[in-house]
Amino acid sequence: MQLRLISWFFITLNFMEYIGSQHASRVRRQGRMHPNVSQGCQGGCATCSDYNGCLSCKPRLFFVLERIGMKQIGVCLSSCPSGYYGTRYPDINKCAKCKADCDTCFTRNFCTKCKSGFYLYSGKCLEKCPDGLEANNHTMECTSIVHCETSEWSPWSPCMKKGKTCGFKRGNEVRVKEIIQHPSARGNPCPATTESRKCIVQRKRCQKEGKGKKNREEKRKKSNKDESKETRQESKGRAARRQNREQRESNNKTQPKKRKAPNKEQDLAPADTAH
């Protein structure tokens, strides 16, 4: 068991030395190709050139070529810019361009946002949406067609005419629907949400405003009279209860004296007979 561990240790050590030698040889080759290679690079570059910018990047950074006029300069970024997608390799991470009709993409064959004039559908940019779908000019995507949805009819309203429910024999009653889902551009439109029909009711007179005020005043006076009558009855009842209570108290005070008088006569009677 110990021999196996020792052998694995030496194998791992040799593999790390091999990777280090490969990296050093690659740097030497870049130095021969670019005499101005600098090891003290900034901005995420592992190796760089005064003329071409970054030649290789630090770990986890992406290498991308930026065009400045007729010149291309290497740059190392933490993520790829718009119009590019990142691909990771064992020795370098690169940013590659999306397709011509794609603005942003996840891979070359999977677009996430299309350029103007194209509609996104299943990772592809199309000039025209497939059958059964419609172009959404707001999101620039191919979406499903949405039809209108409404609720059931409400109950019929009371029979009315000119906003009143009295003073007529023939009027109209109304019922309505509510829109639950508005349709999309190519969806079926919503039907009428209001419906009315004629109705016949028994004619009744509308109460005049002046007469109504008079009735309200009479009711108020009558209620005031009833309240005053109840108040008088309550006051009479309280007076009668108070008088009864006072009479009971006076009776209670006089009754014990009458019981004590015979007791005194009984106490004096034996004394007289003895004398």
C-alpha cells in the first residue's frame, strides 16, 4: 500500500513538472515570435507585447482581440463582450463572435438576443415567425397567439329609464361581462361586454322632493313626541318607585317600636302583683 502511494506521488510530481515545462516553452516561443514580450504585464495579461497587447491571459480570464483601426490588440477580460461567447480550453480561454444576425449568444448555435429586424425563436434568429406563432415587436420574440377570454354574463340589472326606477312603464335592463385575458395582435378579438333589453314594469309614481321633505319632517316630529312621551313615563315611574321606597322605609322604622311596648308591660306586671 505504501509503495502505491509513493508511486502515485512521483507520477503526480512528474506530471506537474511536465506542465510547467510546456508553459515555459510556450512563453519562450512567444518571446521568439515577439521580441518585445514583457513579463510585467497589467490588466490580467500573463504575457504581453508592446505592439500587440496581451498574448496570454491569467487563469479564468478570456482572451479577445479588439480592433483599433487597422490594428488588433489582445485584451484579457473576466467575461466576453456583447456579440461574443466564451469557450474554455485547457491552455487558454477565448471569446468567439456570435452569428451575424445575433446580438448576444450563449454558443455559436444558440442566440439569446437578435439584432434589429430578427425575431428570437428557440435560440435562432428568424425574419418571420413559424406558423401558429406571432411576432412580438416589444420583446422581438416569436410567441404563442393569445385569444380573448371573458367571464360569464352578470345578472340583469333593475328595469330603469333615464337613470330612474319609477315614473315609467317601459324601460331597459342591462348585463355585463368582464375581460379576463386581452388578446394578442393575431388573437381573436373580445366580443361585446354589455347587453341590454327592453323591460315592462308596473308604473309607480316618483316621490316628489318637497313631499319627501314634508314626510321626513313629520316622521321626525312624531319620533320626538314618542321620545318625550317615553321620557315622561319613565320619570313618573321613577317618582312612584321612590315614593314606594320611602313608604317602606317609614313602615320599617315604626314597626319595631310597637313590638317593644308589650315587652315592657310584661316586665312590669310581676312587680305589681308582688307588691
